[in-house]
Amino acid sequence: MTTTSAPRTGAVLPPLRIGPLVATAPVVLAPMAGVTNAAFRRLCREQGAGLYVAEMVTSRALVERNVEALRIITFTPDEQPRSVQVYGVDPATVGAAVRMIVEQGLADHVDLNFGCPVPKVTRKGGGAVLPWKRELFAAIVQAAVAAAAPVGVPVTVKMRKGVDDDHLTYLEAGLRAQDAGVAAVALHARTAADYYSGTADWESIARLKETVTDIPVLGNGDIWSAEDALAMVAQTGCDGVVVGRGCQGRPWLFADLAAAFAGSTERVRPGLREVAATIRRHAELMVEVFPSPDKALREMRKHMAWYLKGYVVGSTLRARLAMVSTLAELDDLLGELDLDQPYPGEAAEGPRGRAGSPKRPAVPDGWLDSRELSAQFRAELAEAELSVSGG
């Protein structure tokens, strides 16, 4: 792919260390439901991501040995380290799931998700609103760390700032996670109420870094370019960055990030011909991962708009690509593109997907009245853990 030189910023970070693990760069690919499957992880790995976390899976599904849950945490032989993200609301179940993972050698790193803002999770008290119940949060983290410790598998925590601006939890949660023995904490600098809207509050990452001093603190939110990552580190002092939506349709973003953190000014700027080749490669990998080509191409459809953002592609052709059903059909449609188009600059960059708008987070009635967990809420929380993924 075409590379260009970007202004040198002088920011150079060493490889990311998470407990005994050393990633190749201080960059983590965040788990995204329906996106960070083995095919997409392989693309990102080829481009320089330091750590690649699989799609989120619920602890209950793992304990019940759900077939889809086990598929989600299945890695290719060359994926090292193998990283899984577990979501759960019950300390015993989370502990059992992590114990199963580490005893069976299924992963080298476990990340606990306390960042999901999806209403179907938060309205039951799970996800990004769970740390409000501080003792429950601490118990879940402690159970996971205790289960992983005998075999030396590091556990990390991903979280948001809190429920909303009036109910922030991240500083206390960060300290409790540190005290429980986690290897690192990552903060998506938005609240559950923010969803993905507006601008991430990088100042909160700086506050967390000042507060949590014994383990690495990673920043997440609005990393759309290598320059964004360098700016986040410079402004907050964080030890690395977590990239989610910014790499959708742009797996080469990790090459830029790896170069930037190594002090290089080189950046990848693909023309449409190179983008089309990446789309084809992605589709091939999807066919390898999913049980049928039909399922693989259905999953591939969502990526088309992300890949083609900023390039001149007619609406009819875009619509046909969004309905592609076979590799042969994909080849024909890619052949209709004006492949000589150069990189379109800023038009291809920036936010990906739907950001939504700020909204009052869905929480159980009375959830915010107390930081303690009542017997009633303890019973209701069992419904917050969905069968496979929290969304």
C-alpha cells in the first residue's frame, strides 16, 4: 500500500506489558460484537496491532459450554497472545468461566468487560452501569483474578466513566481493580449515557492515570488516526491505546499506529485498488472462519460501507455490495469499481458506524439510589447475562 510521511511528533512508546505478556506495540484491538472475529483479527495482526481481543462472550455461556461461545474464543494457531473478553454479573460464574479458560489453556489473557452501554444489558444492571454497585464490581474482579492466578494468566478490566456525569465510577473502580490484582485497566472516556456520541473526555483518562499508579492505564475513545493516538498519550500520560470503531474498514490503521509509536512518520494511504484487495482478502478469511460461505458473506456485508468511506462509488453499486452473497459475486462487483482512485484524504477518515446520541441510560428502577446491592437486585442481575454475548 502507498505510504506517506506525516509530521514527526517525537512520541515513542515501548511495547505494551500486561503482566507476563509483552505485546508488539502499545496498541490493543478492542472486541466489537460481530466484527473482531478470527478473520478480522488476522487482518489487523498482519498490519501491526499489538494485542487482539476476541469478541465479548458471557461467563454463563462459557460455563454451559455454548457452541457459539466456544467458537468466539477459538483462535488460529498463529494468534499469540490469545486474548478473550468475558462479560458477567455473578462473581461465582465469572470465576468458574475464567478457571475453565485458564485450566484448559484457551487463552493467555482475560479482559473483563464493564463498558457495554447497550440498553438490553444496562437495564438489568450489567455492563457499564455495574460498577455503580462497588462491592459487586470488586467481587467479580477478585473472582476472575483468583481463578487466573494459579497459571499466571493476567486479567485486565475495560470500563467506562460511569452511568452518567452525575454517577461516575471510574476512579474508584480503577483503584478497586488495582487492589484486586489486575494487570491493567482501560477506560473508554465516555459514560453509558454518552453511548458513542460526542467527543471522548480524554481528561478522564489523565485523571485515572494519576489515580491508578501501580499498573498500566490504557485510553480508549476517538482514536481515528495515528496522530489521535499520539495526542491521547501526550495529553493523558496513558501507557497505551485501545482502538475500536476507528479500525472498522481500516485494518491498516494498526500499521500507522505501530509506526507512530516507533517514532516513524510513515503512514498508509491506500488507493481504491488496494482497498478492494483488502476487501477480497477479508472475505476469503471470513469464508475460512464461518461454517458456510453464505454466513460468511452475510457477516461481510456490514464492512462494505466502512471500507468504501470517502471513495467515489455509486449508490447502486454500494447497495449491491451490501447484499453480496458469494465470493464470485464479490469479484464481479469489485471489478466494477474505479480502482484507479487515489486515497481521498480526510473523507476516508474519522468516525465509523453509528454514534447514536446521548440518552438517559436504561437501569433498573432504584438502581442509582444506593451504591450497595440489595437482595432484590442480586436476583434480577441473573437476567442481565445473556446466552452468548452482551452486545
